[in-house]
Amino acid sequence: MTQFQYKCPECGTTNILHDIGCKYEHEELHQFEKCYIDIISVLIDHHAMMEKHDAVLNIKEEMLKKRVENIQEQTPWLTEHQDCLERLKSERHIVEEPKGLRLTEPEEREEQIIPTFEPLRTIYSHGPCDGAKDYSVFTMVSWCTLKELTWEQTCNFMKEWLRETGAWDRCEWGEDSIQELLDDKRHVWRKDMGWGDYADAAKREIENHGPGPQINIAEKHGAEASEYNDT
């Protein structure tokens, strides 16, 4: 299981530097910690009780809010709580189903490693090409950071991707091994630098000069998450 990080619910930073224009740019991360803990603790308690009685695990959002407000002398449900809840949903720590909200299992979250949207879909399925090697690797390492993979999990994922797409043999690399290449990009993973501009540039180059799709995402998306676990 990847380590949970308390993020700014709007810009996603895990440090004191918020994105420019973030509505929480003047707030510190510890102000969000309580909101995350309030939500997750209620869901864990609810799940434990439901499992004990072999009942449905889901909880309605309004009930979640009421239970949060009953924590420690009527804690109010704040805007921060709602935004933290939406962040948890967007990263699939929580799923919203017809019967209500539910915490996901680690395996469910890790199955979402395979990107299904552009421009990451093209980069992942085609693999890097000369002229877009650095941007492609930068993008996919950043994606692993977003999915909260550990560094070892990131390396496992990246090695498989570079080999499966044939990019390691096809492209001209300045490094002697994939691990050396990844070690040069560890700062990207550590700093959570984002991938937007780099991904768009890599996709354009791949579409113009790269190989055709090397990975069938429709088939790959159902792969066992254990493939990328720490070894």
C-alpha cells in the first residue's frame, strides 16, 4: 500500500508552496490534516461496524457530515472538509456509489496506475521516442508520484513500461541502464513537479515521429496491481 499524503485539497501540494492562485495558498498543511483525519476516521469506524454485522459498507454523504460534526464537541463541517472529501474521491481513496461513499482497498487504487486519458494515454501506450524521451519519462514519473507510488514501485512500473513499449532498445539513451536513467529523475518523483506542459509536448512529438501503440490499454487496465508492488 502506498503511503497516504495530506495534500492541499485544491492544488495538491504536500509542502508549504501552493500553486499561484490556489485559494488555500496562505494555509499550512496541518490545517487540512484534521479534515482528512475526521473523514477517514468516520469511514473506518463505519466500515468496521458494517463488516461486523455483514452489512453494506457504504455511508451516505449527509450521514458522514453529521458524524464528523459529532466528533469532539460538534466540529463543524467546513469548506476544507468538503474540498478534502473531493480530493479523496478524485484520487480514489473514496468512491461514490449509488449506496453512498466507501473507502477503497489499496488494490483498487493501484489498478488505476494505467492512465486512460490524454495526453498520458498516448505516452503510456506508445512509449518514448527520440526527441521526446526526457519529457515522456518525466511525465510518467510524475504520474507515479500523483498516484502515490513509492520510489521502488515507481521504478518497477517504469522499467516494465520502457521494456514493454520497446523504448529502451529503440531509443538512444545516454545512460547505461534503466535504473541509472530513473535515478537521474528521482528529483521529479521527490518534488512532485507535475506533468502538464511536458506531457503535451511529449504527446505531440510521439504522434509526429513516434511508434504506433505498443500497449493495449483496454487489456492492460485490468492487470493485477501486485505487478507493481515493492519487491
